[in-house]
Amino acid sequence: MKPAAAGVLTVLLLAGCQSDPVLRSARMGPAQYRLQVDRCHVIDRAQLEADLQALALRKCPAGAGALQNIQSLPSRQGSLFGECLRRGALQAEVHCLP
């Protein structure tokens, strides 16, 4: 394989996992957020919940309340070469502490 082709293949393989995990948040009201996490490589649900909790702490500088309305979502993670064998996504709501 030519060096240029090998470099392109390496970049494509790495690109599939660069977005892992994808974290999203949407403000629902004063000090209230809807959070989403989407992972290509999921060990278990606790890993996704830990990602949600970390995102809640970033959105709520004074602290975050308990995650509420936790729901599984279909994962949007995809891959060109099938490396996302254990993907998963969760959504939750959180109220920031005053």
C-alpha cells in the first residue's frame, strides 16, 4: 500500500471515533437543561449516565440536581467500517442549583 493511501485510511479510521462521546445540551428554561450523550463505544449504561452527570456539572457551575427523566435514545453514531459495535445514547433533564 502506498504511504499516501495508508495515511488516508488511518485518518478515516480515527475520524469514526473522534466524536466519541457526542454531548449535547438544550436550555429548557431558567436553570433547566435537556442533556444528551451518544457514544460509539459503550461499556454499560452507567458509563452513559456518568457522561450525562459530567455534562450537567459543566452546564451548572453552582452544581446540578439529580438527573431526571432519563431515557434511552437511538444512537446516531455511525461508522464507515463498522467499528461502532456497542453504541448507545441517553437523554436526561437537570435543574441547576442556585
